Amino acid sequence: MPHSDGLAWGALADISRFAALLTMAELGVADQLADGPLDTDELARRCGAHAPSLRRVLRELAGIGVVRRAGADGYDLTDAGAVLRSDVPGSIRTSIRMLGEESFWYAMGNLPDTVRNGSSAYVAKYGTLYEYLAANPDKGRMFHTYMTIRAIPFTEGLVKRYDFAGVDSMVDVAGGRGHVLAAVLHANLGMRGILFDLDEVADRARELLAAEGLADRCEVVVGDFFASVPAGADAYLLSSILHNWDDDDAVRILRSVRRAMNPGSRVLVLEVAVPDDDAPHLGKDLDLRMLAIFNGGLERTREEYARLFQEADLELAEVIELGTGASLIEARPA
Ligand SMILES: C[S@@+](CC[C@H](N)C(=O)[O-])C[C@H]1O[C@@H](n2cnc3c(N)ncnc32)[C@H](O)[C@@H]1O
């Protein structure tokens, strides 16, 4: 008989745990508990919830350590649970809401269909992710907040481990709100930046860059990276971009960048490169999300990045591990 406990059963339990965290995030439970414990009836009233149902969710949440019992029928937030509050630095409330958002949840739930057909069930139902976000600005805002939080450990690794000497200007190609560019500019005071992205993202980027005090060192340029990107910068950063696209499209993006480069420019690809082994790895988890949400999106090995570069008249120069599962893959003109 096959071994029946362990990893696979753990994954089944993870679905209930994630759904409990999603409920906590959607209902704002952590914000309501920020000032101290509450009885479950009062907590349910403040969250607009059905108390007997919420009580069962809280019992599950206590089991994973984000709340704890307080008094006869109340709960308190733990230190681990405080990260679900909206108002703390590094809050993961929006990240949980994004992963539980209707279309993302549908994408993972319908992975079997995607695998059966070889094309994304998500795209068949919702269109491409970026069309969906453009048509649903609230979801677009949530997605870009999620990307901002998700990028924090990668960005910390990037500014600590990559040597930006010689980079006086950098284009953040499809930089979203500009959170990665902002961190690089703060760490490199002589550098100027260009944030390049779609029109619907530009105002959010201007907002973040102004709030970071970087408006005078950073311009926001709107465009489509399949057509062109701003020319003549010392470095072109592509952070979490190529993994959204199949090889043909990824090469088209890299060719746009190559056309914009000077002979001395460099390309900086920030991605989670997947190792070719059987150990668990963040890249393998993300890869299934890419499979589910994009037609042709995937996490690649270093060798696969090297091949993309070749097709775009570039060559892989160096791979720097950022210590967070992500890698900085540098390419130069071939
Ligand atoms: C996964 S997000 C990455 C954002 C940011 N670089 C980061 O690391 O968090 C992908 C970005 O690609 C942008 N994008 C999608 N299609 C694009 C296109 N055709 N031209 C320019 N940007 C595009 C999206 O608006 C989004 O900001």
C-alpha cells in the first residue's frame, strides 16, 4: 500500500489553511484585533461576518498560530498574525487577497484543464492577465501592491549583491509601480532612472516615485515593450517580466531592449531560475502559477535564459544568487 501520510496530506490541509487566511484577510480580522482581543460575537459584528462560521475559521487560524484563544469565547492576534494587518510594513494582507482573488483561484483550480489542453484555462475565461487588470482597475491596484510586497526580498538581495558601478542610468522595463527601481536609486545616489510600463500603471508609478522623493531623478515613460523601450541607458532591468511570456515573446522583448542598448549597456534579468533537480524550490511553485495564468509563461533554468539571450544577440555574462531564491542574470551585447 502506498505511504499515506506526509507531504501529500499536508498539501490537502494547506487548502483549508489558505482559505482560512484568505477569509481573515478579506474580512480584515487582523485589523479588528489590532487593539487587543475581542469576543467572537463582537469580532464577527465588526467584520460583518456570521459568528458561528467565523468561530470555526478562527479555530483553524489558531491552529496555524496567527490568532490565539483569549477568554471564554474570544481571540487575540499573535505576533505571527500581525503581518496580516493592513497598516504594518511588509503587510501580506493584499498578497493573500490577490492569490485568493477570483481569477487567480480559478487559474489554480483549473490547472488540470490547462495541463490537459496545453493552454491556460485562465486565459480562456478571463483573457490575458494584463487585459484583465486593465479592465478591472481595483484588481490592477491589488496586483501591483502584491508585486511590490513580493519584490521586497528580491530587491534587498539585488541592492546588496549586485555592483552597479558604471551604471549612471537605468530603465526599469515594465517596472510596475517602480518599487524595484526606487530601491536601486536609493542605494545608488548618482543614478537616474526611467520607469517604463503600460499606460494604466503610469499614474501609480508616478505616485510611488514621488512619495519616495525620487520624482526629480526618475521619469515615467509609457509604452509597449514589444514595440520599443527608451534608448541609450547603461542598464535595462527586467524584473519578473520574461517568466510571463513564451520563448518567442520573451525573445521579442529582449530584441526591443537590444535595439535600445549602447555597446556598453547591460541587461539585468531578475527572476527565480529553476534548478534542474528534484528538491523543492520557489521557482517550481511559481512555475505552476505561470503555467496556470499565462499561455506559455514559465520559470526557466539558467541554460534556458542563456538560449533566449543568444536569440536576441546578447550573451549571458554572470549569474548572481540573491540569497532569496531569486537570481540576477546579467547579459551583454554578443
Ligand atoms: C509581473 S509584473 C512585474 C512588475 C515589476 N517589474 C516587478 O518586478 O515587480 C509585469 C509588468 O509588465 C507590464 N507589462 C505587461 N505587458 C506589457 C507591455 N506590452 N509593455 C510594457 N509593459 C507591460 C505590466 O503592466 C506589469 O507591470
